[in-house]
Amino acid sequence: MKKVNDIRLKRFLRSTKWFSFTSVIVLFISMGILILIGIHKLVIIIKDIFVLGIKNLDAINMNIVSARIISIIDIYLLVIVLYILAIGLYKLFIGPFEGYTWMEIDDLNDLKRHIAKVIVLFLSTFLLQKIVEYDEHDKILNFGIVIIGTMAVLIWFSITLKNKNHN
């Protein structure tokens, strides 16, 4: 009787792995939306440069343009996080995913480590964007301390997960 229940439970769990497929689809749709937002922001930047730049190149505020471009970089780094998460969920719960030898995700810790690395990059570009945008230096310092502390924790977390996997 217990063996029959175990077989039914295993069969049920194998059939529910496709629930995680909906998560993968939602992540890909979210990526598409963010890509369109990034393209829209780039079109606005180009339009502003042509409107102001053709008449007077000195009228272009390079700090604002730089901050806008860095915000686009942030959007695409978020797209990369979502992509890694989608591929990782697929590999962990649905089945093998061929084609990416660099993305070795064998367990949940590998997925966390990959995401932590990209989030560190995301936070560093976000901090750079805020440094370019802000005029108040005390706010930048406080903001930077919080982000650098978060990045340090994520780097430590990533190193700990890597060492744990090797042991």
C-alpha cells in the first residue's frame, strides 16, 4: 500500500514540473517588455540629441545623457537576470537545456550564485547612474554606502556558495 502511494506521489510530482514552465514563460514575457522599454528609452535619447544637438552641441547636458544611457544598461542587466533565472528554472525543474556551456546550473545554489553575480553588476551600474544624476553629495555617499554594503554581501554569498559546491 505504501509503495503504491509512493508511486502515485512520484507520478504526480513529475506531472507538476510543468507548473514551473509557466514561470519560465512569464520571465520571457517580462524580458520582452523590458527590452521594448529599453528600445523606447534609446529612441527618446536619440530624438533629444538630434533636436538639441543639430542646433547647438553645447546645449546637450552630457550628465543627463550619460544617466539615461546607464539606465538603459540597467534595464538590460535586469533582462540578463531574468534570462538566467528562466534558463535556470527550466534546467532545474523541466529538463536539460543545451547550448550554454558557460551556464552550469546543476542545483539551486548554482542559480543563486549566477544571479548574485549579475545583481552585483546591476547595483554597480545603478550606483554609477545615481552618481551622475545627483547634485547632493551627502545623499550620494549614503546611497553608495548602502549599495556597496549590499554588493559586498552578495559577493560574499556568491563565494560561499562556490566554495560550498566545491567541497
